Amino acid sequence: MINVMTNDTSSQAAKPAVSGWWWILAVAVVALLWTASGWLNYCVYESGERGQFGDTFGAVNALFSGLAFATLIYTMLLQRDELRLTHAGMDEQQRQMKAQTATLEKQQFESTYFQMLGLHRATVNAMRSETQTRLGSTITRAGLIRLDDLSTLLDVSCRSEDSTQPSDSERVVRGAVNFFRECESELGHYLRTLSSIVTFVDRAGIDPDDSRFYIDLLLAQLSVQEQVLMFYFGLTPLGSGLKLMIEKYTLFKHLNKSELFGDHSHYYLTSAYVSPNGSTTP
């Protein structure tokens, strides 16, 4: 599209707005009149009449003065056209620079974004827990398997809170706060990285449709356990910022609500589950 616009602009700029043929014709007419008057003066009129005829050269002089004035106007028109072509070239250069700047900014954004996605996945893969059995062997739980274990521990924490709490939401939030506080060393870096990716896309200043596209790329990498952990982390004071992003970008549109630890979906606005096309989570 940029190349087509450039070619069209160049072709338009190459067309001269002022033709020089009329000026050449004017010079030819004046030269012809001047030659004809001289021929008449020396070849047609007698010597006594030449003085009187010489007075008629004043008209020819007036023609030359008019020609000089026409030349001045023509020069001004040429300068105007040159300025117009210069401005057109500068406008085209500015458009090309803006397009190049936008392309460079997008490349820089995508480079940083995919590096952050890679860091997020590396953080998940680095999660590891080792347990010694009675027989002395070591059981290692790593990556998504470890996240599944943590999701189970979160469920236990939310259900084990004192049932005398004024409301179910307070009991769930208190259980989530206690869990994420105890697992800070293992989940803190993971959750901060996840929040940073969403915030980075939100603050990039890109088109809303593009923002949702990059958010969808992130969601495609999240497992069920990760979505559940993100759900309950968003209910804690530390996750309040992430909760806003969840509701803004419909981060739970792929979340299966049956995976939650109870009927807790109403803790988020409907926008957390309803995608822009109107589809909802199962």
C-alpha cells in the first residue's frame, strides 16, 4: 500500500503544472513583429517616411515590455510549482518515516513481548518439588505437574478456613491470601511475570484488536491449573491490578467454571468471561 501511494504521488508530482509553450509562442510573435517592422521600414517606406514609421517602434517596445512582464509571471509560476513539488516530496517523506517508525515500534514491541512469553514458560518449567519416600527414593514434581499440586493445595486452603466467616467470599479470599503468602517463594515470580505480560500489552498503546490478539496468544499457553491459580490470586489484594486486566481483556473466556473450588464465578464481572464476539465460557 505504501509503495502504491508513493508511485501515485511521484507521477502526480512529475506532471508540470505550467506549460512553457505559450511563453515560447509569445517570444516568437514579438520577434516576428520586430522583424516585420524593420523590413517595412527599410524595404517598403521611402527615406522621408522612415522617420514617421520609426515612431511606430514604440508599439514594439511596448510588446517587449509586456514580454518582460510575462516572463516575470512565468518565472513566478515556475517557482510556485517547484515549491509545490518540494512540499509534496516532504509530505511523502514524512508519511514514509511515520510508516517506518510504526513498523520499528511494532517490531520492538513483539520482540519484548515474545521474550516475556518465553520467560513465563521458562518460569513454569523451572518449578520443581522433590519429596523423599519411606523407601528413600525421590519423587520429583515439576512444571505443569507441580502447578497441579499447587492448585490442589489452594483448594484445601480455601476450604479449610473457618466456616464462621461472615460470607463465603471472605472465607475464600482469606484462604487464598494465606496460600499465596505461604507459596510466595514458589509462585511469586510466576505471578508477577504473568501480570507484567498483561500490563505490558495494555500499556503498549496499540490498536485494541491487536491487544486482544496478543492476549489470546498468552491465554493459549495457560493450562487449566494456571487459570485457576490466576482466578483466586485476582481475588487477593496483591492481585487487584491483575483482576482489572482480567475483566478488561476477558482472560477467563476459556476457563471451565467447573474447575473452580465452588460457585465463585460471580466474584468477577461478566466481562471476565464474555468475549467480544459474545461467546461465554462453559
